[in-house]
Amino acid sequence: MVDGGNKLGKVTIERWDKIDIDLKGPDSKDGYVQVELEAEFLNGNESRKIRAYYAGKGKYTLRFMPEQVGVWTYKTRSNSKELDGQTGSFECVEATGDNRGPVKVRDQFHFAYEDGTAYFPFGTTCYAWIHQPLERQVQTLETLKQAPFNKLRMCVFPKYYSNNADDPDRYPFVQRKDGSFAFDEFNPEFFDHLDQRVEELMALNIEVDLILFHPYDKGHWGFDRMSNEEDKRYLTYMVARYGAYRNIWWSMANEYDYMEEKTLDDWQAYIECVAKQDPYKHLLSIHQGDAFFNNFNEYITHSCVQLGTLKHAVNIGFGVYKAHRDIFGKPVVLDEVGYEGDLMQRWGRNTGQELVDKYWMAAVSGVYMGHGETFQDPDDIIWWAKGGVLKGESPARIGFLRNIIESSGLNGLNPIDKWWILNGAGSNGNYYLFYFGEERLTQWKFELPAFMIESEIVIGSKFKVDLIDTWQMTIIPVDGIFEITEKDRYSHMSGKRPVVELPGKPYMAIRVTKVVEV
Amino acid sequence: MVDGGNKLGKVTIERWDKIDIDLKGPDSKDGYVQVELEAEFLNGNESRKIRAYYAGKGKYTLRFMPEQVGVWTYKTRSNSKELDGQTGSFECVEATGDNRGPVKVRDQFHFAYEDGTAYFPFGTTCYAWIHQPLERQVQTLETLKQAPFNKLRMCVFPKYYSNNADDPDRYPFVQRKDGSFAFDEFNPEFFDHLDQRVEELMALNIEVDLILFHPYDKGHWGFDRMSNEEDKRYLTYMVARYGAYRNIWWSMANEYDYMEEKTLDDWQAYIECVAKQDPYKHLLSIHQGDAFFNNFNEYITHSCVQLGTLKHAVNIGFGVYKAHRDIFGKPVVLDEVGYEGDLMQRWGRNTGQELVDKYWMAAVSGVYMGHGETFQDPDDIIWWAKGGVLKGESPARIGFLRNIIESSGLNGLNPIDKWWILNGAGSNGNYYLFYFGEERLTQWKFELPAFMIESEIVIGSKFKVDLIDTWQMTIIPVDGIFEITEKDRYSHMSGKRPVVELPGKPYMAIRVTKVVEV
């Protein structure tokens, strides 16, 4: 093993941590465009080709996330003599603590960390938090530390929109004297800052759903209307710089279809630009305004959905949410379903109860949901765009739901009878969550599906039931057990105790779990 | 102009009618496989390349549907000397009577005949009616003549399924002595019969949604598990023989995903085989069981959807139906949503009211729906498979809805506020249908959307309202008018008369139409 000019010495890092290998090269803005530098990293039979990014001031960084333990060596190739043929090595050891690796799709509709731990996305949205004054950013991190969220949707580019008209302190591109931007010159200060934010979120076990493009610019800065070449250079830079963070998800765009300068072919090319260059195959999605992107696309790992309706329609979410899952055959994250708040705009004035109701409908439909908050504020500090503090009633209830799902012991909840039962999910034979939305039931007929399910329930099987008040956040066990005494073509029934009594209140759920006799 | 060996004399046909040009060639089963014959049809700048099919007994047929009036000439090319270089001509004149041409997609979510007349699909399903005894087929045609349906889903291949175990009188392929089928030898008797059925349906103004493959065979005859080459030869034959019928729609398969022998790549190839060879670009869809095909596919003209749930959930259809439209951005035909009937299987025991309720939910969601009927019968004559007579209560109500929509004067109903209002469609400013499903409303707040609609409603605009009982099939005009006196960000209101009184019954709708002052 030979260490090159930029020696690492005996460096050891954890699996799925990132290592930055800084090399000295031409100190010129050519670094962004002309200089090409990549390295092959080898560890036994494993190899990864990694492209470097230019960090400015003659510093070229190979940022790498080892996915296998053992000794890794690398060797560079470059069109710059200085940077070509450099070699080095380091050792990768097992992960510790909260380091579970990147999140990937598992079991078709669900997610897991690479170490096998189930990951249930409970995200929130602060589009432009990194573009706010520093003390606000610190406050946002402090809020997130206490909140139940494990994913954050956030934009690389600043946002020019209602309640968001301030210029940020730093831009991703170098600003010329005339105010315009040099799209071929990345601003190291901006990206060092973004690095730091991504790392801070990682420390909080928060996945970063990084929004690479968005339409909330309208030419104000022009980041929404760069040329194809500039867009691809930017995406290449992002993959080189952020791919090695295990908590990165690629969100190609927010409301991609509102970016009128770009065509479907552009998006297809951009998706491929990211997916094919990303050696780690991070999760990738694209969020829509009106027109859905073709989420059957092979590079799109999960369907990120905006679904703004549903306020006027009692319980309507059940079927609609499940439809997205049935159609795309992928994990569905309903990342924008209206926000808890009191804005003039209707999408920004869900009550806490409405939003929590949607969360439960999503849970029993086998899909995931994202949070956002839009309370009016005298200083226009609105969580959904700027972060700050949370004011709503939904986060605590979302945390309550998250605890229930994480303690289910399942890899994910699946509809228990996809053709017929819209409000029940779990794992047939073992675990069921039923949710009743705004219905004020006084009893629920104890009935577990029997049609084309994988695990047959034996007559005599016993189940216990918990009554869940999703708003009051209580779980009250129902005394005794329910025993399966009969079945027909579609259902298992509990003949001796045919119903579960309910309190006639809205937003109730029940949990049915098999009693395992020891 | 030169007439060839097989002279047509002075032949005149209507635009969108078919012409059969029969040529004499090798009398051998080579006609199905070895002999290639095509012709170029020319009319001014228009040209169409048409492939012939072998009709048996040395007869080779060029079947052509002229889409432009004027004199058409043709010239053949063939690898058989006898068939090569034949020429001829005929004249195409304007269409008359009910001949409106083929149906195509118009206005993204809707359909129209080529002559510009709106076409609203109100189809039904008789999968295997052409495989029943002849008297039953005659009876089916008689029933269809009286019924409100203008599309029929039907299979080419016979069906081997519950309540369907009989062998048909004729098969699409020649049967060998050992009972097996020669997949390279089409049976002229079968296809002459199918021709006749297609023509009879055309005479009834019924579009034929021709199902090219289906899984209800399971190797019993083996039409579901021919080789790739055989499948493609069959599809090529079908396009050559049925493409020239203006009332043909290609349904690539019923429940394509239950045909376990075929892969997604096979289906993609089959779709392209049909779409690329079809000179007329007929409508094309593919019907799913569990797993949706990628309906974003460029060759799929509309989304044909099986959506079997919804029975247990009050009003749930509104949002689910609209979701399919929003996702695919194409016309949606919910061609299988459960059948009116009393079968043991739950998909076959919708009440008439349930099915009609679904139809209205579909209508106000801007999508289309298909009918089917499955009443038990001592002789197992069930409409959905075999045709015969209709016994249900839904067809009359479906006809009632069809009349309402056809008399709307619109090209199609579109959701009037896709982000918010799930139960209202029409054309903003002019025409609205609102449907209330199982809700028993005593009044409806008169409110017309104002958010991001194309046509602004002027204060002072007047509307009249009709009360529709969708089950009793009554339309009762509400006395007087409703005048728009105010609007806010999202709604127009009628301040002097703020509500419409309703009778507190389920399955009610209202129609709101602008009063045009003369």
C-alpha cells in the first residue's frame, strides 16, 4: 500500500461515515469546469468510482462513504498532472451508535437503514431554513432536537415566494459585481455551510430530503433557469459533494412541473445524471405540483406526492392514499398534504386534528406522510419555509403515532385486505391497526380478513385489543381476549365476543395483536 | 390509374368504412407465416401502409379504412409473385348517418369521434359472448340494442373460469386431431364469425374494446401461453384484420399481470407491436389485476382501471377516482369496479344502488366507468361472461346519467376545483354537476369555485338549478334563479339566496347552469 502526496496516515473511519481526501491542485476557477478528478476506491472485490469536487482555493476533495469494512485503497485519475496518480488508503471499521447507514427501500413499500433497522419516515418541511439568519438556524436545530421528525425537506436554493422575500446571506454561486451569478463557479462558503447543516441533521438522526431544484425563484436569482449544461454541472457537483453523506435523499425538485423552463426530457436527463453518478444509490424522488411525473421510472425509488385536497371530504384519505401505493407499486411518501396553520391560503390552514387525521389514514393505508406548519407570524417566521419554533398541536400526536408504529415490530404496515378494507393495515395473523377517522363509532365488529392472506388464522387463535385515542394520545387495553371461533370466505369472527366497544368519539383507532401463548 | 388483376371496378365507400380487397394467392397454410403481402394506399399527400391477412383458401385480404375522402389507389408488394405488384383504386366519399369515425382522445381527459362529436364511454362487459351458442349471441345483440351501452369489453379468446367451463364451437386456431392447437394457423371460420360480431356491434353504435389476451385459460387451451413469436404473429394478424374497423379499441389484456408466463418486457413489446403497426392509431389500453401497468407509456391512450374496493366506504370513490386522472393525466375508464349481482364472490354482489352511486362519483370526478352484471342463474348464463339478458336495476339509471352528460353540451366534465372540490365537475362559469352520494343533505350552500378557474364569473351572473334524483331518475327544476352577489378568494356566493334546499335523501345531485340572457 502506498500513500500518495496527500497522506492520510493511519486513518480509520466507520462504515457509512464520510471521509474527505483533500488534494492540492490548480488554484483557479478552472477547478469547477476544466479540471477533472476521480478516484477508484478498492476493498477486496468491492470498487467505487468517486468523482471529486472543487472546494476552492486549490483544494480538490474526494468525498467517500465506505459501505464495506476493511482496508480501502484509492488511486486518482485527472487531466491535471498535479492531481493524477495519487494514491492512499484508510481503514473502515463497523458502525457504532446511531450510525445505521443510509436508508433504502425494503419490502417494496417500506424503508430500512442499511443495517436492517426499519425506518419509518416522519418528516417535516423547512424549505429555506439554511438561508435564514444564523440564530434562526440554531433555533431550528434546537426545535428539531425536541421534535418527533426524522426527515427534513429542504432546498439547496433560496426561496422567493409569499412570506419569503429576503435575500440570503450566501448563495450557491459566486455573485458578480453587477449582481448576476456565475453559474460555473460554486461558492465554497455556501457549500461549507450546507455541509455543516447536513452534518448537524445527521447528528440528530434526521434524513435530509435535499430539494435540488424548485420554481420559487421565477428568475429573481435565476437558479431556476440555468442552462442544461449548468444544471448538469450543478447536479454533478451535488452528487460529488453530498452523495457521501449517509442521510442524503435526492429530491429532484419541488413542484417540478411549475418550472416552466424545463421539459420532461430535461427531468429524465437530470434524474439519470444524479442516479447514474451516485455510487451509493441514495433514495430519489420528484415532487409534483399539478402533473405527476412518471413515478414508474426505474430510477425513482419512491413516490413523493403532493396531495392538496381532502379537507372537505370526511375520511376520503383512506382510499386515495392507498390508490397511490397500488398504482406506483413503490413506497409512497405523501410529503405535502396541507399544513397545520392559519394562513389565508387554504393549503396553509389545516387544523391540527385534520392533519393528524390524515396521518392516521396514511398509516392504515400502508403509506407515509410529511408534516408542515404555517402559522401566521408578526415577523413572518413560518416553520414551513424558515424554521424557528413549532406552534402546532400535531407534532406531539405525530410522535405518538410514530411510537406506535416503531413499536409494532413490523418492517412496515401493509393493507390487510387491499381489495376491500381501506382502514386497516398491519401484518395478517399478528398485528392490525384499524382507524375510524371522523366516524363516531360505539362498537366495531371484531372481524379479521380471511381472503387471500398469507398467514391463515387458526380457529382458537386469541387476540388482544387496545383502544387508541389518536388525539388524546392514550392507549387503553380492552380487558380480556377475543378468540376466533368461525370464519367465512372473507372474514374471521370472534363468536363469543363479537364486538369491541368504542366510546363514540372521532379519531379513534384500535390495535389488535395476537396473543402468543408461552 | 390502373386497376390490377383483382379489379374493384368503380367502387365507392364512405370515409371510416372498411374496404376488403381480396387477392388470390398461394392456397396453403404458408399464407399465415411465409407469405408477406402489404400495399401502399395513396390519396394525394396521404399514404397508408397496410398489411394483408390471410383469410384461408388462397384468399389474401387487404382491409383498409380510408380516413380521407377522395380517390385512393393502391399497389401491393409481396414475396409471392402472384400477389406482388397488384394495383387498384376506389373512391372514398363523406360519411353519413351514424358513421362518425373512430373514437380518439380529445382535451386530454376525454374522447370524441373523428367527426368531432363528443363520445362519452358507457360500456358494459360480456367477456365470452362470442363463444356462446348462437341463439345466445343473437339474444345478447337484442339486449344491447335496448341497453344504454356504447362500448363492449369482449375477449378474442374463450374463457375458462368459474361459471365458464364450456368449450366454444369454434377456436381462433386450427385444432389438431390430438386436441392441441396449431398457433401458426388461424381458423378462418372463427375470424369470419368475429368479423360479423364486430360489424353487428358497429351497426348498434357500440365500440368494441377487444381484449387481445387474458389469463382465464391457465393452459386449458393454451392461448395464454403461446411463444413470443406466436403472440406477435397473432397480434399482427389482429391489427391487419381488425384495425380497419372504426369501432375497434385495443385492450392489450384483461388482468395482464395474472398472466404469469409474460414479463413486463413482453407487454411492452406487444403494446409496441400493436401500436406501431396500427395505421389508424386506435385507442389502446391494458387492464390490470393487482399491479398497474405503467400507464404513462406513450402508446397507452387511456387508463383502463380495475378498482375492486370501495364497497365498505361511504363516498370514498370521489377522491380515488380523481386520483387516477390526476396521476396518469389521461382519460380514465374505470372498467371494472365490481358488478351488480348476487354472486358469492364479493366483487359480484354490488347492489344496483351501489353501482349507480359509483357511476355518479365517477362522473363528477371527470372519469368514466364501465358496467357489468353477475346475477346467479340456474343455467349459469351470467351477463358479464356470456351475455343474454340484463336483470339489474343499474342499466336504466346509467342511461339516465348518460343522457344528462350527453345533453350537457360539453366535450367532457372536468373537476371544477381539482385541489379542493371532489364532488363537482363541469365547466367553470357555465355548467356544474354536484353529487352527494350517500349523504342525506337538506340543503347545499350555493357556492361556485373562484380559485384559478379559467372563466371568471361576473357579479350579477345568474344560474338556475335542477334537482336530480339519480335513483328515481327525476330532474326537478328549482324555481327562480341564483344570482352571484359576492366572491372571496375561493368561492362565488349567492347572497340573497344562499342555499339550495334538498330533500334529505341519498343519491341526490344538482345541476347548476348559467342563465344566458337574450
